Amino acid sequence: MDLIGKVLLVFFLVMGLIETCRLLLMWLLRPEKIADSILVIPMCGHVEDAEYLLRGAAESIRWEKHKRPRRFICVDGGMDRETKEICRHLQKELPFLEICPPEELGSLMFPERQEESSEEKLK
């Protein structure tokens, strides 16, 4: 029993050292300016685990420690009624979740580009 305890202690010590080295490396190699990031999840037809998929992605966004704006886009590639209802319900819970058709994805990802092209059309 004493041997099992020592093996577990050594295991957790090694895991702690590895995690400490990883955090130190991430801190040393961090860029000066971090670009905004967007998580895009396409959904088509009936997605059985849509709620788990969206909640899991939302939690991964929440757990990341970057202090930058985060966007989470669910692309409606022809979802069925039940999946759309699930997405709309989660949209009320998750303020950063956006639902859009594939045609609008470009304008959501690059709003500056959309503004520039509309300004060029006016000239």
C-alpha cells in the first residue's frame, strides 16, 4: 500500500512539473497583441448531440484565460426544426453564441471588409 502511494505521489509531482513548464513556456511565447478568435461550428440536418456540442464549445471558450473578445458562431447549413430550437434556446443562455446561414458567415467574420466594400460602392 505504501508503494502505491509513493507511485501516485511521483506521478502527480511529474504532472505538476510538466504543467508548470507548459504554463511558463506559454507565458514566455505569448504574442504582444492577440488577434480576436472566432469558433465556428457548422450544423446540418438533425444533430443528435447539438446541445452537448455547443455547451462543450462554450465551456472551452470560458475556460481559456485570454483577455480578448471571443465569438462563437453556429452555422445553419440546413438544420431541422428540433436542432434550431435547441440552438435558439442556448443562444438565450450564451450571449456570445450567434446563429447564421452560410451566406452571412463572411460578413460576420469580417465586418470591416463588409463596411469597406459598401463604402467603395458609394464612391
